Amino acid sequence: MKSTILVAGATGNLGEKICRDLLGRGANVRAIVRAESEPAKVKALQDLDVSVVEANFADASQLQSACSGVSCVVSALAGLDDVIITAQSQLLNAAVQAGVPRFIPSDFCTDYTQLSEGDNRNFDFRKKFKTVIDDSAIKATSIFNGAFSYVLQYGIPLFNFKDHTIAYYEGKADWKIDFTTLDDTAAFTAAAALDDESPRYLRVASFQVSPHDLATLSQQLYGEPFQLVNGGTMEQFSAYNQKMRAENQEGETELYPKWQQAQYLYSMFAAHHSSLDNSRYPDIRWSSAKEALQQK
Ligand SMILES: NC(=O)c1ccc[n+]([C@@H]2O[C@H](COP(=O)([O-])OP(=O)(O)OC[C@H]3O[C@@H](n4cnc5c(N)ncnc54)[C@H](OP(=O)(O)O)[C@@H]3O)[C@@H](O)[C@H]2O)c1
């Protein structure tokens, strides 16, 4: 019998791609949307043959009926604590009540188990939800994919295309950073959702590159030198981030304030995968750094 997978956050960038990949793998796909979800995005899901259920996350019985007969809930929700802790917990409770055996939370990030509280505000929400899900009667699988590779197109200090500079932190010029494309993350997540044996953590990366590697690759691709710039020590970087956060309290209600973006960069240099689960589903072809940079 075909498995039914419930996707929350299916109207989002990652969630929509996960739905496509699940359908491609022959699953029945159900998506929870909200009354306030954009109608065009909801229609796009229906056009794909996703069965769309509108639910209010505060209504336990609506969520529970959305979870009925489901073998795995995949959450690709994005937001602050009201989403990552509160809404995901509401969904988790409904899944447990409905007897759903498995749940993939909306982690999709650097391996936060290697990071300390305060290093990254948005990861702290995920750590908090981890304690909730690990205490529940459901089998959880978190997918750690490092950074989405499209961040390399944002002109971040790590890859400043305009100034031709590449930032590194002391002793970290050869530190490998995990990057995964959105497409590869979605493909892997769909395979994991259909894999009843998947473990608590799966660590993947389309490619792992150091600041040095990025400089070499950029020279090859663009024929122009990129300068490595020393951003100081990791201790200084951490202290700077703490100061920026304390001085910019308004960012506490924003998903990606400037200091949060700096915390993501810090996390890339503070945690990385020592081994990868990329080969778990052999049909997945992983993108290269060259392909990701050429998407510019
Ligand atoms: N590793 C990385 O570099 C990286 C980068 C970006 C994102 N991510 C992660 O990837 C995951 C998906 O992100 P994304 O960029 O695909 O997000 P997105 O495009 O912003 O989509 C967010 C989804 O969450 C839903 N949502 C938001 N608030 C909600 C609420 N209060 N209740 C219920 N649903 C709500 C939205 O539904 P509506 O349409 O109803 O609003 C939408 O479907 C997140 O965990 C995010 O942190 C990782």
C-alpha cells in the first residue's frame, strides 16, 4: 500500500519541493495549509496532486484529523518560537494522538548538537523543540544539511562577489563548511520520510568547501582572484554577535535580523559534519560546489 506523508509548510520554498519529490517516489501526499496561506501556492499544490487540508494549528481536532492514516509527518515550517516550538508542538501532539509513527521536524540546518545555547537564536528554538519531541511517543529524524547553498548568492562575507573577498576566522581558512542545495535537501528529505528505518539524525551536504577552496574555485570559474580576509578569532566573532543582539532588541521579533545572519555565519565555522549520510539513498545525485556557484 502507498504511504501517506503529511507535509506542513508545503506552501514554502522547501516544503513544496519535498511534496514534488514525495510524489515522484510514489507516495500519497497530504499538505496542511492555513486560512491565511496564499491561494496561488495552495492551488499550485493541488495542481501537483497533493491533497490539501486547511487547518487551524490551534485546533487539535482539525490537526488530528489531518494526521489520520499518515506514516510520517514532515515539517518544513519556518518562523520564530511561536512556529518552531508552539505550532510544531501542536502538530506533534496531534500526530501522537493520531498514532503517526514518525516525524521529521523543521531543522534543515547546521548540526546544532555541536553548538552552545546562545550561539544561534533560531537553532535554540530547534533545540528546545528537540527536547519536546525526544520526550514524545514518536520516532523523530532530524536532517542536518548545513547551509542552503543559495546563501552564497547573497553577497555574505564568506563569499562577497562584489568585493571579491572571502572571509575566514583565525585558524579556519581550511575549515570545511557544509552546503546543500534546496533541491538536494528536498530529495533527501522525501527519501527519509519514506524510510521507516531512518535514524534520529541524518547529516548531509551537497558539497563541503573551505574558504581556501572557495577562493580557488572562484578563480577557476571567474578568472579573477578572490582575496581571503581574516575576520578575527571565533571568540571575537561570538562576542560581537552577542553585543549586536543585545543592542538590537527589535530583532527578537524578526526571523532574520542582521545579528541572526551573523549567527548563521558563526555556526558555519563552529560546527561541521565529520561524516555524511549522503549515500543512504543511492539514487540521489548531489550537486557540486561548481554547479551551485554557476547558478549565479
Ligand atoms: N540551512 C539553511 O541555510 C536554511 C535557509 C533557509 C531556510 N532554512 C530552513 O528550512 C525550513 C523551511 O524554510 P523555507 O525557507 O522553505 O520557509 P518558507 O518558504 O518561508 O515557508 C514557510 C512555511 O511555514 C509556514 N508557516 C509560517 N508560519 C506559520 C504558522 N504560524 N503556522 C503554520 N505554518 C506557518 C508557511 O505557511 P503559509 O504559506 O501559510 O504562511 C510556509 O508554508 C525551515 O526550517 C528554515 O529555517 C534553512
